[in-house]
Amino acid sequence: KKETMTVLLFYNCLALTLLPSLAVFVFILCRSAQLIILGFGSAFFFLIGILLSSLFWWVKYHAILVPISVLFQELCRFALWWLLERAYKNSGLKNDASRPSDFMIALCVGWGFGFTSVMLSYVSGLSHAMGPGLLEDSHCPSISVYYVLAFSHLGFVLLHFMFSFLAFDGFNRRSWGKPLLVLGLHMLASMMTFTISASGSCLSSMSVFGVVLLTLVVTIWTFRGPNSLVSRKIDSFDE
């Protein structure tokens, strides 16, 4: 029996991966033009990281190429923080009342990285998936691979938000422990998607959400500190 990927499944996968980013954009970023600029500027920095990774197209082994790509992404995250630090702290914008809080800046960066990641790695391919046939997962034969991969990319969207919170908190404190932890967790999640995907996308998706839960615990524990991003002024636009 010939099966097709229905329009309903297509929009379900699309909504699953994009709704968190769209919700943040509509309800938070759209409140200020400055936040929108920060969000799309962060997306541009993510593209720079991908472009730098593409210079190593000749590398045939994922075990080498994936860490290189992750390293460039995190270097671009640091470069963006450094640029914003110089713009806000070392210029006339230091005491500007319209300056977003550190939490909002990290949120915009996480949005830009996560939204661009899912658009490039998942949505661009999903648009070509509405053809005849059902691509089943080896461990979840009753579920389409596109649906399983949607959960994996949703996990990475959530991870990029938490990675930005942790990394920017470490950068602001001039402490390299959290940025290195982010690099390690990002490397772990990315490597697991490639090493476990050979056994089935279903297991790969579960592994990504395992890293999401671990990162969530670390993020919550970090926000308990007296000088964390959350303990400071979260929304400077309410003044």
C-alpha cells in the first residue's frame, strides 16, 4: 500500500519545530525594534559559523567535522557577546535607558541561533518531503522519520536558548567555566545525533532530549545565584 506524507503531518512537523521560536518572536522580540535587530543579527553570526565550517568540506569523518562546526558556532556566540559588550559598555550606550537587560540579550542570541539552525537543517529539507512513500524509522516503524527528527531539532532550539543563557552569564562574570560547559554539552548533543542516528532516529531524538534535561538542570541551578541573569533586571522595558 502506497502511503504519502499528508499535508497535516507536514504542518505538524513544521509547527513542532517553529512554534517555540515564533512564540518568542511574537510575544517578546516584537516588543522592541532593538530586540528584533539583535535576534536577526544573531542569526547572521550563526550563518558565519556555518560558513567557516564549510571551509572543511573535504573532511570525510563526522567525528572530526562535527566538533569543528560546534567550535565555530560557539566562537561566533562569543564574538557576538564581545561585540555587544563593546557597543553597550564602552560607548555612549552604556547608560542608555533603552538598553536591553543581559537576560534579554541572551534570549535574542538564543533565538537567532536556534531559529536559523532549524531553518537550515530541517525546514529546508522538509519542504521536499511531501512525495509518495513513508520513510520509517528502524526503531519506531509506525512513525515517520520526519516527525522523529522534528523532536530532535526542537531539542536543539531549546538548547540554543539555554546555551546562550549559560554562556552569556559566564562571559559577563569573566568566568570560562560555563562557556566551556556549553561547548561540551553542545559537542555531546551534536555527536550523539550522528553516532546514534545509525541505530535509528528515534534513539537520536531521545538522546538529544536527555542533553536538554541535563542542560535545563544546570541552567536552573545557575539562575539561583545572586548575580545571575535572572536575578538582575529581566525586562528593562517595563520601567
